[in-house]
Amino acid sequence: MWSFGCIIFELLKYIMRESTSDFKKTRYLFKGTSCFPLSPIRNDNGDSTNVVALEDQMHMILKSLGRQTDSDLSFLTCDYSTLYVRKLEENINYDDDNESLSGICKDLKRSLHKNKRALEIVDLMESLLKLNPFFRPSARECLRNKVFDAYRDTAKENILIEMEKKR
């Protein structure tokens, strides 16, 4: 569901590419250059032990989502993982609203304000981009979202529901 949220963002940015001069720069929501510990960067000594880039993937995600509450991190089962996130958060400047997901969503809504369905899509995207997977809607919940009402064929859906019940 996380990936679906990222894809929605990229599609919206593509649709809006005419109105922005920095499309290539802002096309990706979480554009990281590495992913510690899988691809650590090297420090000045050539050592890559425990070196996390400022544009590390997780760093970029946390910077965009904002400081995480204990509840947001409750899905992490390893204390090391929680400590890792908390350590990353110490080095993040959360003051720039333009880089936060809520700031980005505000900008998208401002640009798309005349299109009700596009605004609903931004809301859906925002609900999908929660760090804690238990706080995101399921695939079934997404399909029930009002965004898809125009494409829904309830007669066919009811047939499928009946078929599922018979299994």
C-alpha cells in the first residue's frame, strides 16, 4: 500500500509537470541516494562503518513524514530498529514545511483545487503514506474509497462477493 501511495504521488506530479519548472527534481517523493545499512556511504577516511548519508532513503522518508510518535513506531519489533529511527531523527531539521508530506499535500491541493476527484486522490495518497503499516488502509479499504466510485460496478462486485461466500 506504501508503494501505491508513492505511485499516486508520481502520477500527480506528472500530471502537474506543465505548471512546475523543477519537475525532474521534485518528481520523486523520497529521493534517497543510499539505504543504510545496505548501501552505506564512505566517510573521509574511506570507511563505511555506521555512516549514514544525509540523503539516505530512510532519512528522506522521516524528514518528509515528520517526527514519529511511539505509536507510529509500535510496529517495529526490534529495539535496535526503534533506536535507529530515533537516532536518525536527531539529525533531521523538521522546520521546512515544503519538504514535509503535509506541506507537499497542501501544495498539491492548492494546485488541484478545481478538481474534486484529484483532491480525494491526494487524501487517499496521504492515508497510504504512513510509516506504520497498521495505520494505512488495506487494499480492500482502498478499493472502497470514494475515489473509485465512478468506476465501480456494484452488480459485478455483488456477484464476486457471493462467489467468495460459497468458497
